[in-house]
Amino acid sequence: MNIIIVPVTLDRVVELQKISQNTFEESFSVNNSNEDIQIYLTECLSITQLNKELNTTESKFFFALIGTEICGYLKVNTPKSIEGLSVASALEIERIYILKKYQGKMIGQTLYNHAILLAKEARAECIWLGVWEMNFQAIKFYKKNGMIAFGSKTFKLGNDLQNDILMQKFL
């Protein structure tokens, strides 16, 4: 499968919202209330919020394409640090989401590898991320890629406070 990674530009914010909302619902609606999911989609994945994120120099989004179809996306942030991360420069992988029908087809790995490349180009000392403690598939994926836990943080999904495991990998 030929996977192409392209930067997301402002003129594609509607497509970004669609893939963001679809993948988030697919990933988390089974284990969370519909109310909490809808609050998150409305507050965090609205056109207004995504435009704001696209307009900041600290955040970058990338689509994963197979042909012309968007099958997943990546969001990275730099520079951003968090308590427990003891390096001067790091790149945060905030989101790697793949549509369910494309999972297991190396798209997540391709996006992860792209994040590593971006971190190296930025001369970051490490990459880091937060992953929901109940997202066992993602935790397994990140461990397979050499990431190790270094702490935790609270993540608010709607009205529900959840625990994210913080993971890092030195480059």
C-alpha cells in the first residue's frame, strides 16, 4: 500500500475536522459516555479550535493518504515540555489516529516514523506523548517502538477525568 504523508493546510480544515471526529469516535466511544464524547468533539475538534491549532507555529498536522483518501492523521507540537521530561528540546506526538478500516496496514507506523523524522530535523532530544491508560492497543504500539513510561497526567474527556500515561523515547 502506498501511503503518502502531506501537511494539512488551512484550506483543508473541514477534512481535518471530519477525520479527527471520526477517528476519535471510533477509538473511544465504546468505553466512554456519548455525552463526554460529544462535549470533546464540540470543544476540542470544532472548526474554530482546529483553525486555531493550524495557525500556531508550535503545532503541525499531517494527513496519511492512500490515493486521495484520508485514512489517518498526525499532530505534533514543539517546543512543549511537561513535568518529568528532563530534556531541553522535545517533540510531542499529540495525536496519531487511523480510521478503523485502515488499522493494521502500517499507516500508524508510517505516521510515527514521520514524527521521528520531524523530531530529528528539529534536533529534538526525544519524542514524548500521553496515551490513555485504557488504550491498550496504542500502549502496545508505542512500547514496540521503544517508548517507555515516565509519568502520568490527567486528561479531561467531556466531564470525565481520565489518566494518561506519559511515554518518551530518546533519539
